[in-house]
Amino acid sequence: MEASEFIKIDVTTSYILEQSDPGGGRYVFSYSIKIRNDGNEGVRLLRRYWHIRDEIGKVQEVNGDGVVGQKPVILPKQTFGYTSAAIISTETGTMRGNYEMEYLSGKKFIAPVDSFLLAIPHVTH
């Protein structure tokens, strides 16, 4: 079984009206990630990659070490969660990406994050 099959990733999103400016083409979304390690060995999250696309095709790519200033270790049967934000210029968009992770024994692997929707409430195309 691939290492990434032991990592389960759930995403929830919400629109942040207070920080958005629709008239100025600024839509702010929070996304909350829960990463569960269903394997038998601890893993460390090393890096993240995000591909963010708005509805007119503008793409932002985000690469960086860790998440929210951390490189967390997720022990077997444990979950790590965090919340961050994305800003796009349209009412809807999508995000997808991956995490570079490493077993505590040293083997690195990629855990993919399937595409998810960013959309203001009651807007779907």
C-alpha cells in the first residue's frame, strides 16, 4: 500500500464576508484541514503545495515549509488540524495540492489533496 493511502485529509471551507470586498474583486475564504494518520508509524509534515484557481482562470501557486509556521508530527491514529485562508478575485474557485511528508524513519512521500470548491454561499456554477 502506498504511504499516502494511510493519510486521510478532510477539508471544510467558509467565506469570510468581513475581510472580502466583492466590489474590488477580493473574496476571502478560510479552509480548515484535518490530517489523520491511519498508519502504524508517525509522520512529519514537511512542505505544502497549493494550486488555487479562480473562475476566470487566474492561478496562484503556493509552496512552502510546513503549515501555519509548524512542521507537525502526526502520530499513528492521531489527527492534526489547522485553518488558513485563500484570497481569489471571483465568487468561486478551486484549490488542490499536496503535502510532502516523511515517516519518522526517514522515507518521504506525497499526500495529495483532492480539488475542493471555494464559493460564496448560494453561488454554484
